[in-house]
Amino acid sequence: MADRKKLAILYKPQLTLTGRGDWLADPIGGLAELRALQRALDKAMRDTVAKARGAGHSWTEIGAALEMTRQSAWERFSPDDSH
């Protein structure tokens, strides 16, 4: 059985993402897994941005935390009905 590769992101609540299989021996399978991990991270980021907004943080603060402009943060993460 192939060793499991584990990606852990320290986040409260803790988020742990686990990859399966051998990415070196199966790069196509690895790409599919990376895409699934990317979707999970995107959801975690959207949820966390929503929490930050609910806690009263500005788009400027959120953008700075994500190393992007406030406008980019707003365009990417604001609810669809506010565009």
C-alpha cells in the first residue's frame, strides 16, 4: 500500500487535507487530487472571509490578509447579490 501524503493547514477550526496515493507514480491522479484539495481550500477561504465580514472586518483588512487589493477581495468574495 502506498504511503499517504498529508497536507495539514493550521487553522482554527483545524482543517486537515489528506492526499491519497503516490503522486510521483501517478501524476494524473495527483493532479485530480490537487484539484479536489484546491476546491476544499477555496471553500474554506470563502467561509473564512464570510466570517471575517460577519465579525465586522473591512474589505481592506481582508484584502491585506490575502495579499490582494480590497477591490480584488470584494470582487472575488462578496455575495453574488451585492454585485
